[in-house]
Amino acid sequence: MDQNKDPFEEYAVVINGEEQYSVWPVGRTVPAGWHEVGVRGTRTHCLDRIDELWTDMRPRSLREAMDGDVVEEAHA
């Protein structure tokens, strides 16, 4: 068996409530808190799509907290 061969033929791009992305093998149950975004393909294709989609690596809660700080500073 080729150890470099990917054991899964197709992956899906998934996202969680913090808007963090990952790849997940198609055919496996997506973990709780994650859902597919509608992109499927090879692992490389999915990772390339994540690079396009996930432009701000901060979790959503951190982005919102930091955006709130900016708004509060503007009103100070």
C-alpha cells in the first residue's frame, strides 16, 4: 500500500460556529458544530477554496469583540 496515497477520494469544506474552516472526508459524519459549505473535491481543491474563503484567521467571537472595541473607542 502506498503510504503517500490519500485514503479518501473526496473531501468537503466544513465550517464551525466560529467561522473556522476545515476539510472533512465525504461519507463520514460531520462532527457536531460543523456543517458543509457546499464545496467538494480533492483535498487540494478544498484547501485551495479555504484559502480563498478564510481571509481572516481570527475566530468570529474574537473579530466581534475587537470590532466592538473599535466602536467603543470611536464613541469615547
